[in-house]
Amino acid sequence: MSDFVEECRREWRRLGVPDPLAEEMAADLTADLREAETEGVSAQEFLGSSAFDPRSFAASWAAERGIIPEPPSRRDARRRPLVLVAFTALAAITLIVAALLLATGEPRLVLATPRTTPPHLQSPPAGSGVPAGPGGRILHTSASAPVEWILLFLAIVALGFAAWLWSINGRSRPPTAPA
């Protein structure tokens, strides 16, 4: 079983565990394995599946003691960026759609007014190409402009929030030990 302890020592060295702590952990592990052996318990029974993977055993023990940062779970590490990518893509698409709608002015709303137009409504220029009809006027406007401006503003805010989340996501990862 000394091979198992030596593999753990090498892994602790690779992970940057200070030598005094690594030696203390190795001594504890050796003592525990000897005690289990004297009680008639094999190393495989004592360590379970970890008996076949000393590197992961050493890393998890060091993480449990708080010597090295605990590695993030694979499920959480993969899920968080996917959600963030989807959110960012949705915000970017919303921004593009709102900007295009504002640029094209679609959809247009055409209002036909009676002959006597209230002073706050203006008639279109004479060369607009749309006949006013019998005694009335035609008014052109974009019906959705307020909604498009709100959508554009919300998309910009969402992209800013996504940028902030990306910066936090990059900073929140624990440092990894050199291989």
C-alpha cells in the first residue's frame, strides 16, 4: 500500500500542497491503512473505489481539508455557460431586431382624417404619393416606434447584464494547479 501513499504524495506535490501538510496527510493515511490492516480490513475495503485512483483520492482529500479549492462539479460547470450563451444570444438577437425595426420604420400606420383636422395632427407633405381621398387627409406614422425603443433599451440593458455575468463567470473559477 506504500505505492498508494506515494502516488498521493506526488499528486499533492502536483497540486501545490505545502510539503509539511502533504507529509502530515501521508502519515495519517499510512497510519489509517495500517490500522485497517491490523483489524483485518483490506485497503480496497477501507478506501472503496478510491483504492484504484490515488490521484483523485488525494485531490478530494486536499479539497475537503481546504488546502486546495474544490473542483467545480462538471454538471454545473457545463450548464452555467450554456445558459449564459443562450441569454446573451437572445439579448443580441433582440437588439438587432429592435434596431432593424426602428431603422425601417415598419410597420407603418396610415390614418385617414376628416376634412377638419385638429391642429395637433399634421398632414403629410404634398408629394407623398398617397391621395387624401374626398376632403380628408392621410397621416403616416410608425405605430410601434415606442415599443421598439423600449425593446431596444431592454436589449441594451440585457447585453450589459450578460457582459457583467461573463466577467463574473471568468473570475469565479477556482485556480487550477499546473499539470
